[in-house]
Amino acid sequence: MNEDLLLDWARRVLAVAQTGLEYNQNPFDRQRYEQLRKIAGEMAAARAGVPPFVVDELFLLEAGHATPKVDVRGAVFDGDALLFVRERSDGLWTLPGGWADVGESAAESVVREVFEESGYPVRAVRLLAVLDRNKHPHPPILHHAYKLFFQCKLAGERKHESNIETDEAAFFGRRETPNLSTNRVTRAQIERIWDQHDVPTIPTDFD
């Protein structure tokens, strides 16, 4: 069986269970939705090769109507160079970013993430892409996620050099792209961002 397909089924079953628990107060139906959530956890655990209770703990944090999570990434240019940060977790490079926070707009989240991970204050000036993570060659994760890429402009000097998630920030030219953390960004996405930088009239991408 295709393991990525198994994970996709687990996400979809979880979404049905989570949404059902949000809107249905019938105790018998809620029991069935809890069973569905347990099955989804077992499927995801089988795909990840971890004990089911590990996935159950993650799934129990999800409540309400099931919707995709939002990942924001900042494309910060300095002349003909693009800003990357190196992740401590895998030693590979990515555009600065992460999960959007409750209480912030997507643009506010990307400005915060860029500053936290690179030390550079920036302004978000243009939405470059809204992408479904599942439609791109990222390694699979438990959550269904949308990826929002923003073009950002530098708004001051660098304030700090590292944090708990990243240990280096550097600008690279188009032909100097470092080894990428594909869990976060792909080479095709980087190339498209360069295209949009070189030709500002290219519209926002979506899928």
C-alpha cells in the first residue's frame, strides 16, 4: 500500500471525526466519532512507525471544525540575493517561517517568524503564493497544511544572530541555493519565487 495514501486517509477520517464532535451532541454519534478518531490515530501511527498513543496525544489537541493549518514563509531579498536560515533540527536551509499564530494575520505572522529566525526586521509587501502542501513533493506530515509565501522587504539592521530553531542566516544568489530542508520548502518553490522577483507582474500562485 502507498504509505502517503494511508496518511491521507488518516487525515480525512480525523477531519470527519473532529468536525462531527464539534457539531453533534448525540452521545451515540459522539461515541462513533471518537472511534473514528481512534482509527485515524492508529492509521497515522502505522504510517509514522510510532505507538498509537503518541499520535492520539497530538490529535486530542485538535478541536472544532477541521481546517488545514497555515504555514507562512518569507522571501526576503537584498539586491540579487535571497535570505535563507539553517534549521537546527536537520542542518538544512529554508526560507524563514513557520506556523501562523492565533491572534495574528498571516502577514503579521511571517514578519514575526522572519525576525525570530533570522534577526532581520522586515515588512510583508506581497503575497506570492498560496499552496496546498499535499500537492508538492514535501515529506508527509500528520496535518493537512496550506503554505503562504510572502515577499518581504528589509526594514532595518539585523538585531540578533540565532534562536532555538535556527543557527545561521545568510543571503544566497539564484545559482547558490543551499541544500534545502524539503519538509519546509522545495527547489521548485524557490525557483518560482526567483521568477516572481525578476518579473514583478507575475500574479500570485495558487493551487
